[in-house]
Amino acid sequence: MSAPKTTRKKMTKAEKNEAIWGLAFVAPTMIGLIVLNFYPIFYTVYQSFCKTGNFGIGNVFVGFDNYSKVLQSGEFWGSLVNTFKYAIIEVPFSVVFALILAVFLNRKIAFRGGYRTIFFLPMVAAPAAVAMVWKFLYNQKFGLLNHLFGTDIAWVSDSRVAWIAIAIIGVWSIVGYNMILFISGLQEIPHDYYEAADIDGATGISQFFYITIPLLSPTLFFILQTRIIGALQVFDLIYMVMDNTNQALKSVQTVVYLFYDYAFTKANRGYGAAIVMVMLVIILGITKLLQASEKKWVFYN
């Protein structure tokens, strides 16, 4: 016996009007995503297989030639090492400092809202203003740091310390944002756990490692994942702090900065697109490893 046929109910006039208005409101966002996100992604993939023509037109398909040049380029691998050096400093220090600040500023203390605002201010400051202030602080002759410590260090022109100086700015810039995320995670932890631990005689340090960290692990995982991806894409700090004539530029030049140099300065957009695609594969691989480790140390209550 065959199943009875189901007749599709026709939309009423009111439902049609509601659907049309819904599409009208969603359309600007969808058009924006297509024009500003999806189209550039597919066009970048296409350009990575081409040799850029004059004035960015008349591209010639060259297959994997750009990728072969990227993978054989010492300049690319040097930039990749610089990128990881930056991430190794920025990610762990910004996460640890933010977690410590969040724990203290989650308590009832005087001027708590003011402290939170002060630490979050770098996130809303203009990047150009931040670069200007830090370039003054790092100035070898007149900088505040050398004046305070009585040193004569070329913070941003000495290749031995320039990458550390840039990473310090990165930590300072992002720690407030991480702190706010940690505070929101801490406020989701039921206070009953801490009361029970106090009754059992657990110290504050024990409570931190056996209650706070495990219950905060979903927030910690999210911050780690986003900060690793963000650190591997760093560009603005190097671009604004380091001049083109700076002798230490090669020691801090990241992969995204290298892409900018080839795509926009040297007008070799095919090679620049290949650099971005290789970096994308690396980031996807690291993200996959992080996702694989999630079940081992992230606890969802």
C-alpha cells in the first residue's frame, strides 16, 4: 500500500509578505558577505595559480609555479619563523597575564570597573596612535625605556631584540580583550564549588587549579585558538612600527607582511596569493591539531 501523498500548503499573503521582508532585511548582509568575503577568497585562490599581468589584468595561468617558488624561497621560510617567534611570545604571555588579571578583577575590589576599563583601553585605541606612542618609548636616544633603565638599546632597529619589542606591543594590545573574555567565563562558574572547597579546607591555589582552570577550560580553549590564529596573521604592528629602511625589518617580517610586500608593493599578486594560501594551509593544520586536543583537556559542564 503506497503512502498517502502530502500536499504542500500554499503560503498565505501575510506569510509571503513576511518572507519578502525577511529577505529584504537579510539581503544587505548576504550581499556584503559575497562581495567582501566570498568573492575575494575565490579570486585569491584563482590568482595563486596565475602570473599577474600588467596593472593587475591579463593574468596568465602558470599552475603550481607560484607555490613551487614559495616553498623554495628562503625569504618565505624566514618570515614563517619570524611569525612563529612572535606567536610564541604573544599568545602564552597575553593569555597568562589576562587570566591573572581576570581572577583579581572578578573579585569585589574598589575601582574594579575603572581597572577593567584601563586594561581594555588598548583595544579601542587607534593602531596608528599606539604605534606612535610605542615608537617614542622605544626610541634609542630619547625613549622613555632607555631613560628609565639607563640603557642604550636600539629596541626596533637591532635585529636581536626587535622581534621581542614587537611582541611586547602585541601582548599589551590584546591582554585587555582576553581579560574580558576570561571574566565572562569566571562569572559562569557556580560559587557553590568554591564554598564546598572552603569547607573541605582547600587553599586558594588549589581552588584555582582544580576548580577554576577546569571549569574555565572552554573559554581558555576559545581564547587560545583565536589568539594563535590572530598571532599568525600579524601585520599591522610590523607595518606601522617598522620603517622600510629599518635594518631589522627582515628579522621581524611576518608571512602576512611578506604577502603585502609582493602583492601591493611589488605588484606580484599571483606570488602574493600563493603565500597567503600556503599560510592558510598551515593555520588550518594547527587549528585541526587544536580541535583534536580539545577532548583531552576541555571540560564542558
